[in-house]
Amino acid sequence: MNDIEKDIYFLVAQAYIAQFYLVHVYNQTRVEIEHASESFTASGRIITELGWKELYRAETEEKKNDDSIALPAMEKGDTADFICASAEKKSTRAPVRFTAATLLAAMKEIHKYVKILI
């Protein structure tokens, strides 16, 4: 096999083996704070069991930002202390238009564009 074929084989084998690993478990924290009639939101997660993501650890560690801070577990009514804040000036852009190829790709991953309300 050439290098491209080996890489594809590795990715397929890795995905197949991952289905037999344990579930990836984490605690999700979402905090909404109101101060001076303004609403602030922060979210974070703490991984308790790596599970199937163990196979993808090298890829995950490369993408992980060292500046990220995990939020601790909180209960409703807990207080929070202000440490620091910053504002960045950014501008927004309209989403790019679909082409025939990107529309087909989007239809395969429709869950990214649709929210189901129960």
C-alpha cells in the first residue's frame, strides 16, 4: 500500500476500534450571571472518563488551547467572583453561499443546521 492508502486504512481501523471503547464522559457546566442589568454566559466541561477519545488523544492535544480554564461544578444560586475581563474588536461576515458540492455535504450533516425542540 502507498502512504495515502495506509492513512485511509488507519482512519477506518481507528474508527472501527473506537466503537468498542467505553463512553466518553464529562461534566458540562454553563453559568449565566447578571450584573448591572447585563447578562454574561460562560461554559466549560471537565472530562471524567476519556473513553473512546483515548484513541484520538494525540489529535485532541494538538488542538487544545493551553489558555483554556475549566469551570468548576456549580449549583444554582452559587456566587461568582470577578477576576478579569477583556473585549476584542471583531467584525462578522455573512456565511458563504452553498455550491452544489457544499450543499450535498451539508445535507449529509444536517444536524449541524437544525435544532430539534422537544
